[in-house]
Amino acid sequence: MEDLPHSFPATEFPDKDLQAKNKHHTANGLNHKQLIERAYTAIREGNLSEQPGAGSIYYIRLLKRTSPAHPQVRQLAREVVSAYHIKAQTSVKLKQTKEASQHLWIAGRLIKEFNLNKINRSHLVLKQRLAE
């Protein structure tokens, strides 16, 4: 191992600012609380997209990047998948199969990305309805 001029134990930081940054991870200048709030706001407004600075998936992915085990990552992803499922159900009722298929494709991709195994069953039921 290379000798460094200033060696510090793994849990200590020489710089208080560096310690604060490590303790409170940020992504694009937003901390966890801000990312969660923006994701929920985007969901409420119906912006389920990946659009940087606006879409719920964008904020969820930033949260996942800074804190993969944060419980809100999967909760927010479930909310978005549920919203896509509702859109798909509405499209099926209106016989808009192309739109329903697109919504289910996105939902399926998110289920895989965020490992939402429990929600997969309802997803398969919706895909079956679309196929009928």
C-alpha cells in the first residue's frame, strides 16, 4: 500500500466539509429529503417521466444512486408503477391498445429496474387483459 502524507482512519475525515458531504449525500445539489419531495411532487403532477429536473423517475434514480438501500427508492418506484398501471387500465377500457402497451412496457421496465417482485403479479394480470 502506498504511504500517504496524511493518513487517517477510515471513519475520520480531516475536513469537516468533506465529512458533512459524506454524511449527507447529494445528487445534483439535492439531498435525500429534497429528492423524495420532488419525486412525490412529480408523481402528484402526473410527471412520471425520466426528464431531468422534472420527472419522478429522474429523482428516484438520483436517490437510488446516492443511497441504494433507502426505503423510499422502492416505495416511490411502486407509486410510479401503480400510476402507469392505472394509465394502462384506462387505455384498455378506451380500447387504446398502443397506449396501454406503452404504459405496461414502461411499468415492466421499472419493475425490473427496482426489483419490485410483489407488484409483478398485478402487472402480469394487466398484460393478460391487454392481450384479450
